[in-house]
Amino acid sequence: MGPQFEAFCAPRGLYLDKKGVRGAARDGKKVSWVDKYGNSHDLDFVIEKGGSASVRGRPLAFIEAAWRRYTKHSRNKAQEIQGAVLPIAEKYDWDKPFLGVILAGVFTSGSLTQMKSSGFEVALFPYESIVSAFASIGISVDFDEETADAVFQKTIDKIEAITPQARNQLKQHLVNTNQALLDKFFAEFQATLDRQIEEIILIPLHGQQNGFTTIADAIDFVKNYHEERDQSGGFRKYEIIVRYSNGDKIDASFQHKDKAVAFLLYIEQGANS
């Protein structure tokens, strides 16, 4: 998927960070990001605004790739992906990054639903399409748990000996077979990365705080509250909601004016740079 992401990023001036040798801001060959708890995670692809080989930019997308042959391993993999990506995405919530997963092989509907419900856009290359792609270059990969180790090794040797021409044929066959699901994935991907700010809602909150020990008391307060009455109690905080053209939304709350302004400047920089 690297070439497809690079083709998408290049005309938009975005940086695609992937495994390999990079610059000073990216030690080693792995793509590593730190989550909000201070834990480091190795990822497959990160797309950045303002990034380069030597400068780490603002993350616009975190995209993982995974292969599973049997459904019994799929939920664990889904949980592994969520455990790595979600805490990082939460750390960069002001950027509201796109979360994507490119899967291949066999995954249960439950594991797919689990990832989608967590905000991931999911594309699954069915196992049959993988088998078909390899068959197009004369290699059989239709194995199961009963397949002998010697047969596995023989096939691995064939795959490692694939010529560049055959490798390109394999990739093209795989893409063509799964074009519809890739189109859907990239449509959502594009909607996020090309989104525009539609509206900024800013609500200065004033008034006295009211605390309750029971739900019944809280309900009674709401029922008897006079909304039109002028309230005292002074300024409390700024509530800010940023709505985007693709349906994304960022909610932020600040007690101090300078922090509210800093947030709005950050959003402006992301929209204009």
C-alpha cells in the first residue's frame, strides 16, 4: 500500500512515514510514536502535515496493516491494533487524525466491528483474493494447519525468488481484485485529509455551580430552573466545538482565555498550512 499512499500524499504536500531509513527526527528503521501515557508503539504508516525525513510533523493519519490466516487470531490482532493506535490518537485529538486498517486474510465479523466501532476505517482483502493473486504468478499459497512444513518451506523459497516483474504483477492483481474496497477506503481517507472547517461554536459559560447527590435532585433542579433569569456567579470556562465538512468534530474546554486562543490558533495553523 505504500505506493498508493505516496501517490495520495505527494500532490498534497504531505509526508508519508514508513519503515526504512529516515532522518534525525526518526531514529532507526521503525515508525515509532509515543502515546498519551508515555508508551512507544511501532506503527506501519503515519501521514503528517509539515513533516519530512528530519522533522516530525502533525499527524493526520495512522494506518496499520495486518495479515491473519485463521479467525482464532483475528480478535487478538484487532485488540493489539486498538491498544497501539487509540492512545496515540487521543494524544493528538486536536488534529482528529484518520484511523485506518488494511487487513488481509481471514478476520471474524466481530473483530471487524470492534475496530470500526472504535473509529477505524477498515479494508479487508479476502483470503481468496490473496490465493488468486499468487496463483496468477504460478505460486500456490492455499494452505491450512495440516500442510506439511516441507511444503511451506518450498513455497517460501518460491516467493523469495520472485522477480521484480512478477512482484509487480502480483501487486497489480491484488489491487485490481480488491479495487472496490480500496476505493471506499480512500474515499473516507480523502474526506478526512481534505476536510474543511464548517463552523466553530464558542460558548462562554457563566453561572453558579450546582452539585447534587441524587439523580432525582438533579432532575428536580432542571425542571424548576428558570432559563430566562439572569444568573450570577461569574465566568467559568470556554466551550469550543469545531465542526468539519466530513462530519468530524473536536470538543474542547478551557478555563483560561490564553489556552482557548492557543487552541484556536493551532486549529487555524492546521487548516491553513
